[in-house]
Amino acid sequence: LIAQPIRQVKTSAPSNYIFAQSLSRQDIQSAVNSALPGNTIILPPGSNTTFSGTVTITTDNLHIRGQGSDSTHIGWNSGSNGQDAVFEVRNTTGFELSGVHLFGTNSQIQREWLVKMRYSTNFRIHHCTFERSGAAGVDCWGYPMNGCIDNCTFLDGYFPGHGYGVYVAHATQEEWENGHAG
């Protein structure tokens, strides 16, 4: 017999991955709150059709990744109870969202954005499905604002005067005065 060195096999995920325990707002927000810049939040497969509240993201270079838009479903099927977004991303750079299916009711009574991007740069939203938003699947507002939305599907979302899919909005009065109209 010839002795062979023992190879160690890594069995855990890299430390920059944080796993949300469920698709509830509380569990996703908890994962986001514990994240550092550069971390990836992994959402589990499944469906939450009674999502309540908004997940607020203010961490730079954060990636939220579902298991695919055919596997990770988040939204509400009956009345959003005044809720207007699943995710709100504020004042960040490098945010990334992928592999989720977000949905609302498309009630036409109140505005429902599924992702609200506010004053954020270098973001990417890809390989997602946005369905039945009562305003827009992705709402981009403020200056500075730049990013990429690609390989996404937008279904049955419309609010009169607001449009479909992606809504790129206005600047504040101060931005207009300083020549940075969004």
C-alpha cells in the first residue's frame, strides 16, 4: 500500500453568501441587514403569495439571487394593503438582482412597483420576471441613476399614464436647478 495525502473537501458555502431562511419579508430583510458590501443573499425556492412590507436595501455591491424566475416567487395575489414595492434600493452602487419572479395584483387602484431603484448607480437586474405590477415592474427615480436591466420578462403590468415594465422618472426640484434632470 502507498499512502495518499487526504484531500480536504469544502462542504460549506463561501462566507460571502447569506441564505435567507424563507421568502418572508422579515427573513429577507434580516439577511440584507446582516450583509456586507460584496455579499450575495441567496433566496430559497418556493412561493410567497402573501408578501407584506418592503425590503429596503442600502448596502453597496449587494447581490440578491433567487433560484430562477421559475422557482423563486414573491408577491401578493389579493390586495397589497397599501404596499408599493417588494424591494426598494436606496443610494447604492453595484446592486444586483437575479433569478426571481415578482408579482402584484395590477389592481389599477393604487400604484404597485415591484422594485424601486432610488438614487442608485451601476446596478443590474437580470433574469427576472415581473408580473401584474400596478405601476411598473422596475421604477428608476432620481439622480444619479444608471444601470442595466436585461434578460427580464414583463407581464400584464400597467398603470394609466405610467406605462409598462420599466419606468424611468423625473429629478427633484434641486436637481433641475443644478442641471441634473433625471
